[in-house]
Amino acid sequence: MAGMLAQWLAWRLKLPSILFLLLIGLVAGPVTGFVEPDIIFGDLLFPAVSLGVALVLFEGALTLRFRDLAGHGSSVTSLVSWGAGLNWLLIAAGTWLFIDLSWPMALLFGALVVVTGPTVIMPLLRTVKPNANISNILRWEGILIDPIGALLAVLVYEVIIAGGSGNFWVFLIHELVSGVVTGALGALLLAQLLKRHWLPEYLHNVFTLALVLTVFTTANYFAEESGLLAVTVMGIWLANTRDLNMEDILSFKESLTILIISVLFIVLAARVDLDLIGNLGWAAVGVMAVIIAARFVVIFACTLRSKLKWQEKALLGWIAPRGIVAAAVSALFAFKLESLGYENASLLPALTFLVIIATVLLQSFTAAPLARLLGLSQDDNGILIVGGNPVALAVAKALQKQNLRIRMATSSWSEAQTARMAGIDTYFGNPVSAHADRHLDLVGLGRLFAMSYRPALNSLAAMRYQSEFGKRMVMTLRNAEEKDSTEKGQLVHSLRVPRMFDDDVNIGKLASLLSQNHEIKATKLTAEFGPEQFENHHGKVLRLFAIDPRGKLWVYSNESQPQPKVGWTLLFLSKAKDQQQLLEEGRKADDPPRDVESPA
């Protein structure tokens, strides 16, 4: 329950959950002595932590698609390749300089803390609200560096373990071959079973879980401590296998990982010796300064040839909270290295947890003011539209032409393709899934229009995003089968959200009108063509939206009827003019139209 409390606090406060998990663990363990993991779990502690970390690494590796490395600009590619290597070496050198760690331990610590990760970056972006340049770089860096950093840490660990053996190269090759081959064979087996439909759908998730644990234990059987490398290779292999849909399995793994992390990090934090951190004194401050300085060096080096302004580079340099992979792997490595007699190995989790807590806290409270100071924060007046049907697409195109930021979310591939071809930024997937929580970019968005053909999805989306945008900023469009006027058709009061447009308007009616040559038009009210002239010229039309001179969007709904004035822009549904009408209007040169009506 403590883990679930931490997850709930993170959701409510829009902060990374790892912060609360570690704080609860530290209070429960070294501060109060209430939880003593070594006594509670005994000899099962190391195997349990090993299996938990294996699942965390496999789930993270499933997100690394090689095609993504080159698909998000040279800055992102540099940050997750040679930039990560530079960051690793700078942090390792600074740690060796300030703290009495051997070079192998310093290199391992450096590899652990180069990882940011989407679980810590996404909540921070929603709070900071930076511009699109910064948001895209940080989001994709977090997604891609997560598995790359994990792989780097595992490889450094393998090298350290090999160094303690009698024959370095034989041991290292044995470990690498065992991990790579076992992971590849496990990935090939699962891929073939899924592609050939030899597994019933209800066994996909459970079988994958069992196979991951089998691969982990098998690799360790052939070469001790090669299991982490095996599951990482397996995840990366599956992520890059063609014609293999892993979304459902990934969603299951994400849900399972939340449960594992909620228990794992509290247990690991409860084992931390706070005296170790206290004894470091100013040396720990020096390490933190090196980590921050290394980030700025890497950012300015990786973006040297980019068109980013210095203010954007400065904010990118400041935002780099460390996350889940660093915490999980550091504790596991410390277990093994201590047993092998490596001096100061116990410092790894203590120092890593200190870095995580310090970076998350420091940047959570300072990144937003810094973004405003540098002029890089943006208003959250964009709109998330759930659904990609013709009605949702028409609304998205009309609002985007009014310079409003639009992001569409749909689980239909054909709808996603059509929206992208129309120039609409589109998330392909279920907007209420765990995958959307990690990958759906909400930066710059401040309201939700649920407009899918599925009433249940609209209701779920409205419930899910009320906490993000506020209850008054979430709206749904009626479906034909929904009846608000009857008791059977009404939602309970706590679940009701405002409806879009008039009471008699539903998505079926709008789809029918659009198919009958209607379109969404926009007219700006002027001193010569004000509200009265609009009414006289157009008669009774279906008004959809109004935009005031400040750019604020108003929606005509069952609870709100905006009264536009001069300077406002009205968006309404009207029958498109055919070719004959256009020719006739062209002949009336002596009586030109007085409004500035245009298709929205």
C-alpha cells in the first residue's frame, strides 16, 4: 500500500513516482528502522531483486527501436550516442576525483547516472511546459537513453566482474556470448510463436513473462550474471523485429513494472546506509556539481550545429532528472560487488539515490521558473482530440487553421494515417493506456475533446484527463445512442462533463452533414460586419466555436453560449457553395460580400 500511496501522490502532484517511492523507503528503513529488508526477505532478497530488475530492463528495452534513433533530429541522435559516452566519462572522472572510488567503480557509477528516462521526464515536461523544440528533444532523449544506458551499465558491470576473474578475456567473452545468444534465442522463439499464431491471445502476456524469467535464469546458469544482458538483448531484438505487434504485451509489462517498482524501490531505499552519504560531506556536493556541469558540456557539444538558441540549450542543460534504471540496477550491482569484495561498492546505491532525489527535487521546483525567465515556456491552449473519424478530423483541421495547437489520438491506423497526411500531429494508440501515459506528449495542451465513435472510450478519456486539464476543460461529443435527457442515459453527477455543441447535435448528425457538402467555416467579426450582420447574412447556422481577440477558444455547448463581439472569430457549420453559386457571386461585382468568410 505504501507503493500505491507513492504512485497516487505522484499522479496528484504531477511529479515522478520514484521520488516518493525512495523517500518512503528511506523513512521506513534507515530513518525509523520500521522496515529491515535483509531480515524480512533473508536469502530471498537478492534473487527477488534480480528478477524484478530483469523485468524492468526488459520492459525498457522493448521501447528501443533503431529506426527512432535517426528519426528525431541530429541533436537527439548525438545525445543518445557519443553524447552519452562523453557524459559517462566526465561523470566517472569527476566521481573518481571527489570520492574515494576505484576507476572501475567510478566508471560503473557514471554509466548508471547517464540515464534520464520517460518516467521522470514526462511529468516534468507537463509542469515546465517548454516550447516544442525542447519538449521533443527531452522526450525522445528520455525514451531512447533508457535502454541504451541500461545496456551500457550492464556491459560495464560485466567488464568489472570479468576483471576479478582469473582470465579476463575468457570470462568476458563467456559472459557476453551467453547473454547475447540466450537473449537472441528467446526473442526468436517468442517472435515466431506470435507471428505464426501458435499461442492463444489470452496466453500472450503470461507466456512472455514466463519466457523472460526463463531466459534470465538460463543465461545465469551458463554464465553467472549474464542474465541482465540476456533480457536486455531480448527486449531490443523484439522491439526491432518486423511485422511483430508488441503493444499489448508492452502495455501489460508496463502495468506489471509499476507494481514491481512500487515494491522494489521502497525495499532498496530501506537498505541504504545514510551514514555513508553523511560521511561524504562536500564530496557529494562536488559529484552533483560535476553531474550538472557534464550535462551542460554534453548539451552544448551535441547541439553545436543545431539552430537552437542559447536559451534553449541552457534549459536543456538544466533538465536531466535521473530515474528508474539507475535506481534499480545500482542496488543490484552493489549486492554482487559487495559479495565479491569490491571496496566501497555499497556507496553505489546510496550515491545513486542521492543523485535521483536531488535532481528530481531541484529541477521540479526550478525548471518552470527558469523556462519563464528564458522566455521558453508556452501557454497550454492546445487541444487533445480523441478520435480520428471524419468529424474529429474536420474539427482538428478547422482549429489548426486558427493557429491552435492540435494533437489527435486514435487507435485506428487508417485514421492516424489520414490525419497525418492532413498535417495533424497524431498519436497512434489508446489515449487511456499505460503507453499513452509514457509517450503521449501533453506539452502545450490544455483541454480535451473526446469525439470518437465509442462512448465508453470518450467517458474513460474524460475521466483520465480531468486531473491533467481540469474538469471544465474536458468535453465530450454525444453519440447517437446517448440520451442525456432520460435517467437511464445519464451518467452519475460526479462523472458528467460538459457536452460539445447544442443539445440536439451528436456525432452522427455532424458526420451526415459533412457528407452532404457541409463544411466548417470561419468568419471574423468586424465593425462593418458585426454579430447582427452575421445573423442576417447566414441566418440560423450551427455555431461550433468562438475565438476571442486574445486567442482563447470558446466552445458552444449545453452549458455555455458565448456572445461574440467585434474582433472575435466564429467557426460554424454551413453548406459549402457549389460551382454555380460561385459563378453567380462573381458576376455581382457591384455587390461584394461584406464578411471575410473562409473555410476554416
